[in-house]
Amino acid sequence: MSEYKLLMLPPNVELETKKVLKQLARANRALAELKGYTDTIPNKHILINAITINEAKDSSAIENIITTHDDLYKAMSDAPSASPEAKEVVSYRTALWYGYEQVKAYGMLTTNMMIEIQSIIEKNRAGIKKLPGTVLRNETTGEIVYTPPAGENEIRELLSNLERYMNEEHYDIDSLIKLAVIHYQFESIHPFYDGNGRTGRIINVLFLVLQELLDSPILYLSSYIIRNKSAYYKLLQEVRTEGNWEAWIIYILTGIEETAEETLRLVKKINTEVESMCAEIKEKLPKIYSKELIELLFYEFYTKTIYIEKGLSVSRKTAVNYLSTLEREGFLASEKIGKERIYQNKRLYDLVKGYE
Ligand SMILES: Nc1ncnc2c1ncn2[C@@H]1O[C@H](COP(=O)(O)OP(=O)(O)OP(=O)(O)O)[C@@H](O)[C@H]1O
Ligand SMILES: [Mg+2]
């Protein structure tokens, strides 16, 4: 089976089987509910930042890059003491943002964007594979299960076929089914020496944004894949060995349904936290309260004097005063990292950290 030749899209079989359609309806419903609720939230940046940091952590964990929220928090605030793993996770998030901005700006998802995303994740410019030798192995037995296409030309042709499939509307098939097809195809093309899994997981959310099924990049399958890891590899392989698209598509659709529900719960919690902190600060500290201040406090897990100074156009002295008042009242906890004092939004941090 390792000699399998990867076919161009679209797959030449009926994908919308009865079972698929049933799960499709559930996935679409859950996703629409998530989108509907999120669309009503004024400052989405808060959500996106909190959610993408968990995704960056989970997706990197699939690749065995394990880090903690504490370490990540250091890496995000540019502390020199942050671990290399945490820095890699931060790169993943940078890649995700890059892709999101590109898709929003150009309304399409291109091969060049995929190459750029992978190069941000891996911090190198190796690009598409030029040398053969990459094989996919069974994780436990080590047996070679699949040899992806090796020549750069063949890879480029497959990618441009994939690009057309992603961006053109005339394939009359539901977008979520397409997403399952795209993920299988991208992973099977396996265009890079490394980082194909992480790049593919970013492409998934970008495709949802491209299709306007989500406005913000907040739905990620990584934690679902971690929980159902052996099925993930097995079903990818079964598309190839048995033409079993149905089980693969249902796997992805179930992941979308479960994850949309989980994400909606988290989004609601974050939103409630923003609102209650807002109300408390307004009541206890009316002199320093402003909506802009609250937004700055939730922008990331942490803030710095300079962000408050710039964000509110106040003097450094005023900014320091605001932050120390907020700390005294228990809204923030500060720590000196490197030369700077970093103020952590404890409640947001604990909420996001506890959500795993
Ligand atoms: N049998 C298979 N057929 C198609 N794709 C596969 C198969 N086995 C694994 N893959 C894909 O290859 C990815 C791993 O590739 P690679 O090591 O280049 O990516 P990564 O981002 O470094 O790793 P990871 O996905 O483990 O984080 C897996 O995530 C999966 O999507
Ligand atoms: Mg790898």
C-alpha cells in the first residue's frame, strides 16, 4: 500500500451518504450556534487571543511539544527565560494569525499562504520538499503505511488542484464535508519535510473562515484529535486503503460538533468574566474605570504599563497608578519578568488554563 498514487480532487464517489448527512446536520447546527453567539460579542479579539493560545498549545502537543501555560505566558511577554518549547507554541499562534489576516484580506486560501504558514511554524524557509524520503509510519509498529508524493512538480500540481477545490464554489457539496476532504488531501500530499500536521490544522480553521461559517478563528479540532488520536490516523489511512470516506468524514463532522459545543461554553464563560469584572471595577474604582481599560486588561492574559499608556493615551505615571490600584484591589497580579513588570489578569488566565 505504500505505493499508492494520490488522486486529484474532487473524489470520484458519492460523499453525501445518509449517515454523513445526519451527522452533517448536527455539526452545522452546533457551528451556527457558536457563530451566532460569537457575532454578538463586541470585542472578539479577546476571545480569539484566549482561544488561540489553547489551540497553539494543543496542536503543538500532538507534535510532542509540551509546555505549560506558565511557560507560555513568559514566552508571550518575551521573557528571555521562556523555554524553546513555549517559543515554538508562540510561533504556531503567530502563523495562525498570519493565515487569518491573509484569508480576511484576500478572500482566498492559496498555496503560497500554506508555504508561509509552515515556514512561520518551523522558523525555516525550506518550503516544499525537494528531496524524496519522507514516509508515514504506523505510530506503534513503525511499519511504513504510506509514501507521499515526492517530486516538487507533482506536489505543486496536487496543491494547485487542492487550492482550486478550496476556493471555487462549483463543487456542489457542503463546506464541512469539503473540510474533511481537504484535510485528508493536504495531509496526504504532505508537501513539507515537517509541520504538515500543524499547517493542516491551521488550514482547517482558515477554511471555515473563508466559507464564512465562522467570522473569527475560534474552532479547533486539536483537542478532539488528541482525545481520539488512534482513530485519526487509522481513518486517514482507511480512506486510502479501503476508500472509506464515510467514516473519515463522520469523524471530522463529529469533531466539529463536539468542539463547537465546547467552544461555545468557553466563549460564554469568557464573556461573563469580562462583564462581571467590568461591573466590579466600575463600582469599586469608578475613577479609573473605562471600557477601553477593561478591553486592554482582557486583550491578553497580561498587560504592561506601556500598553495602558498607549491604549488610553495617559501618562506613564497614570498608567502605573491604574495598574497598581487594580493589583491592590485584587484584579491583577504582577510579577517582574526580565526588566519589566507584567500584570496578569488572573481570572482570565485561570479560566482559560482550567479549560482543558
Ligand atoms: N496515514 C496517513 N495518511 C495521511 N496523513 C497522515 C497519515 N499519518 C499521519 N498523517 C498526517 O501527518 C501529520 C504529521 O506530519 P508532520 O510530522 O509533518 O506534521 P507535524 O505538524 O510536525 O506533526 P503532528 O501532526 O504530529 O503535530 C499528522 O498530523 C497527520 O495529519
Ligand atoms: Mg513532525
